[in-house]
Amino acid sequence: MVFKSSHADLAIPEVDIWTLLFERHEKEWKDDKADTTNNMTELFIDGETGSAYNFTQLKNTALNFGKGLKSQWSWKKGDVLGIFSPNSIDYAPVAFGTLWAGGVCSTANPTYTVKELAFQMKDSKVKGIATQLAMLPTALEAAQQIGIPEDRIILIGHDRDPSGKHQHFTQLKSTSLLNLSYQTRVDPKKDLAFLVYSSGTTGLPKGVMLSHTNIVANVLQFSSAEKRSGLHCMGGQDGKGDKQLAVLPFYHVYGLTCILHATVWDGYQAIALPKFELEKACKLIQDYQVTFAYVPPPIILGFAKHPIVDRYDLSSLKWLNSGAAPLTKELVDAVWERLTIPTKQGYGLSETAPVTHMQSVLEWAKFKGSVGPLMANMEAKVVDLDGKELSVGEDGEIWVRGPNVFQGYLNRPELAKDTFSECGFFKTGDIGHSDSKGNFYITDRLKELIKYKGFQVAPAELEGILLGHSEIADACVIPAFDRERSEEVPRVYLVMKEGVPRTDEKAKELIDWVASKVAPHKQLRGGIRFIDEVPKNPSGKILRRVLKEQAKKEDRA
Ligand code: 4UV
């Protein structure tokens, strides 16, 4: 059967992101919300320095940057800017200014090594990179490797380049009166807005092509779903609006849509932190009277269990939303028992811009463990391995269809036939089922992907690195489970070349060797197991499931 959203379809306007957020919305704020002071209220606040952007400042800073790109970098429609930065309030004007100028943003994990960054920047053919001073050496080395001129590396954030060589993004201004000071028109349905990287169901990370319409649709679908959770924009109830903790990284699709875009559209306030530190987060919640937060499960674990939490007054929080990785019912209960805060869940993927399912806070206690119902304008199927449709209560692969589903993987058109069904459903690679009320439950993963703290780890990428080691004959990376920390971690099963010792010392040496080559979330935290042979089918395909089952047994023992 085809599951359809129980919510009425929304009219998705055929507009680009800039027009939705900064033109339509500005008008609506003024006309409908009757409170013209809204534009003066801060939207993005830097949790460390207190500096901020209100709507008007954000719009003007973005416009100046967009004009600077056109004027100084001869920016054309479809040109790509790499953004290599932790959360900073400057992320917003840089991303939106790029879109105004008809550009595309390729957002990268700020902990990437030179090689990882160079791969993404080259793959998405960036024309320049916006980064922060702390990451400048990595950005410069990556840029040099792929032939991007040094003056195309610009800075965002509070620190300036002491050498003066690299402009701050606010210095990139229009130099000519005749400069094209109009927004570059795009076709919202076809033209891309963001390239986020995901390994999908198999292989190396790939550019997920998100069009303007994909993001516009998801912002509207998500906003309409969240209104059911009782949020108020600024100028809402008693003139007070809701405030969120912005710790989800903006480079990742969950933070990109649910914080960076939704903050502007819905008019909430976002208090941004460059990285998650529980004590800082608790202090900000207390000081700013934060009312909600989108986070991954490890942060929920911190709220549930860490002693630091007792030192702060978190009573302003109305709810938490968990997503990006599985959440146990026990953790939901533990947060409630300790803080009397409901934890609800959302689900989605980079490829769906991202939200497909969202639980309402009104239902958190009734359907614990569920990721909620399909959002408006969405359909889903649950299918068995042969693609046969299953019904209520039956576990199978979840397929989804809707206006937020991406345009395909960059430079990889050949993947389309395995990614989409014949009737246009996107195959998520996740296993789950729906109950009779339309609530979905994610129970397992069919695809290779590993999620460490909600961050993607592609087994193929780690296997590629390991196979480059002179002592390793074969490798298979699978998700193991760290019971103590209640999280998924990458583990490798290794076949060593003849004569190489299979000792704990060798394992440690190899773990350190991998750690020196990858971003911190990809380290082999699940350890190394030495085996004689990687199980494969007759055509040589790795039978990952066999080792996954072996790891499950071992981790349960
Ligand atoms: O591509 P990605 O890295 O994307 C994400 C998206 C997270 C979201 C999206 C919308 C929300 O409302 C929200 O709360 C979180 O992480 O990885 C996609 C894969 O992450 C797993 C699943 O395997 C996806 O294919 N995943 C995402 N959310 C959940 C999840 C969840 N709630 N429970 C279990 N697994």
C-alpha cells in the first residue's frame, strides 16, 4: 500500500529561497504579523560573543555579499561557493547572499582533513571557499591542491586574518555603480541551491543536489508540522517568541533546513554555538531562556544523564527534538524523569532536504520510539527486498516521494536507477514500518552507512584508506554498538597480509594511523577484529550483513 500524509497538501510556491525568505516573508511579517518591530528583533545570536543579526541586518549583509560576489568574483548563475566552517552567525548572510547571486553552496564539515575537504571542493567545482581563521591552513592547502587561487579564500566569523591576505566576507563589496544589483533569477525547480555530501546507500560521499524548490518545500512542510508543537514566532504570544539552541551544524542538512532556514522563515531566535559543549549549552539555555532545541541522540543522552545538567535551570525548555540517529525509549523516559521535558523525534535524510516525518509534541508520550507521521505533501511505501509493497506493521525498506526529494547525485547520473523506483519514489535504505495511525518506526538500516553521533561515516571510504596500508590484505567496516555510550561506532574486520602480527599493539597502531587520516567522527572507535577472510558472495560482493550480525552478537555478550 501507499501511505499518504494525513495532513492537507500545502501549496508550494514556485519561488527561489531568497524570494521566499527575504521578500515574500518580509511582506508577510509586516502585513500579517502586525508587529513591525519584528524586523528589529535578533534572529541569529552568537552564543559566545552576543553579536547578532536581526532580519534587516541579515538581509543587507547578505545582499552586500551577493553584490560583492558578482562584482569582484564575476559570479555567475550556478557558480559554487564552498563553506567550510563551524556554526557562526555569518553562515546565514554568506549562504543567502550566495543564493541571491544565483550561486550554490557546497557545505563541508569543519573537522575535515585537507584531503577530505579537497575531495568535496573539487567534486563540487567550487569557485571559492568561505572559512574561519582557525581552519584557514586546511582550506589553503586544499585550495592549492585543486587549483583555487589564494584570494578566493575568504573569512567569516569574528577573527580577521592578521596577515591581511584574506578578505573578510564583509569586505567583498560591489565596486561599481553599474554592478548588476539585481538578484540573479533562477529556475527554482531545476537550479541547485545546496550541495550537501552523503554516501547514500553505498560507496563514497556524493554531492546531494538540492534545488531551491526542494528546500522551499521542506521549510514549509516542516514549519507547518512544527506549528502543531506550539511554537510562536517573535511577536507571538505576549510579544515573546520561541528561542532555539543552534548547536546542530549548519553544514549538515538537519541544521541547514531546520535551523538556518526555518529561523528566518518562522522568526524564531537561534542562539548559535560553534560546537556542542554540554555546560555551555546549559548556561545558554538558562541565560537566554531557550525554549526548544533540535539535537541528535548523544545530546539527549547528556541532558538525561550528565551531572552538569543539575547545576542549571533548564525550566524554560518546552521540548527537545531528536533526529539523525536512533533514539531509545529509555532515553526519552530518562529526560522526562529528570527534567520533565518531552522528547519528540523527526526523521529524514540529506536526500529529502531533509525532513520526511515529524512527531508532534502532543504525541510524544503516546508513540514513544516513533519518528512521527509523514509530513504534508509526502507519500511513502514500505517494501520487501523484491520491491513488493507491505502493509501496516510490516517491516521493510521505506521509500518516500514528495517535493523535497532531491535531484540526484552530482556527477553520478548512473546511480539514478538504483536510487529511485520506476514511479519516482526515493529508496531511503532504512528499514521500518508504520502503525495503523500512520506513525512510522525506524528499526534498522539496509544500507552500509554508519552514523556516529548523527554524523555520516561511509564504510567504503574507511575501507579505501585501510586497503592503502601495506600490511592489510582486505577490510570490511560495519557499525558496532558501544553499549556504555549507547551509540553506533565504526568497527573494521581486517585480513592481514602473511606474516603480519595480529596483536593488540598492531590494532592500536592501525587505529592511530587511520585517525591521522580522517575527520574525528570517522575514527575506528569500534576497534579492529582480525579475521582470515572477508565473507563475500560468488560475484565478490562483501556480505556485510554476516559481519554486522557477528558484531551484534559480540556487543550483546
Ligand atoms: O543524510 P543524513 O546525514 O541526514 C540526517 C537527517 C536527520 C534529520 C532529519 C529531519 C529531522 O526532523 C530530524 O530530526 C533529523 O541525519 O542521514 C540520514 C540517515 O540518518 C538516519 C537514517 O539512517 C537516515 O537514512 N536517521 C535520521 N533520523 C533518524 C535516523 C531517526 N530519527 N531515527 C533513526 N535513524
